[in-house]
Amino acid sequence: MKKLKFIVTGAAAGLLNGLFGAGGGMVVVPMLQRDGLSAQRAHATSIAVILPLSIASSLLYLTRGYIDLAAAARFIPFGLFGAWLGTLLLPRIKTVWLHRIFGAIVLYSAVRLLLQ
């Protein structure tokens, strides 16, 4: 049963990442927490799970001509800075606040998408 949970969650994370360019963490983080990982470890582990999914999706989109490399290049340096900052902040954020921040971002994203 546990193996099936990982298969379904992994497939869902890959599908969300491939379709929307994000969202895999929304299914991976809760599953990892239910499996006993702390919020901080679940978020960090989720990044490790999403990395190969993002690379695979990016390569497939690149070979199909969907990626604007000039536009991507403008975001990458700032995204790397944000990633570095996130790794510094994650250990300092209490679990309850991590849940609130994560939930608020998910809720904001959902409302924004529904109103478009």
C-alpha cells in the first residue's frame, strides 16, 4: 500500500509539474509529512523530488520549441537568489508558520486562477 502511495503521488507531482510548471510540491509535501517527516524536511525533500521532474519537463518543452530562453534567462538569476534565501529561512520558520505561509500561497493561487 505504501508503494502505491508513492507511485500515485509521484505521478500526480509529475503531471502537475508538466502541465502547470509547478504544483508538484502541493502533493508531495503533505504525503511526506503524513509519512512522518517534519515540515522542514518535507519541504526540502520535495525540492529534491521536483528537481528531476522540472528538468525532464524543461527538456521536453525545449525540444518542442515551447521555451523562450531569453525570457527564462531574465528570471533565473533572481530565482537562484530566492532559492538560496529560502534555504536560509526554512530552518528558522516554525512549523505552524510554514503551514500557514504554504496554505496562504496555495489559497491565493487558487483564488487567482478561479477569478481569471
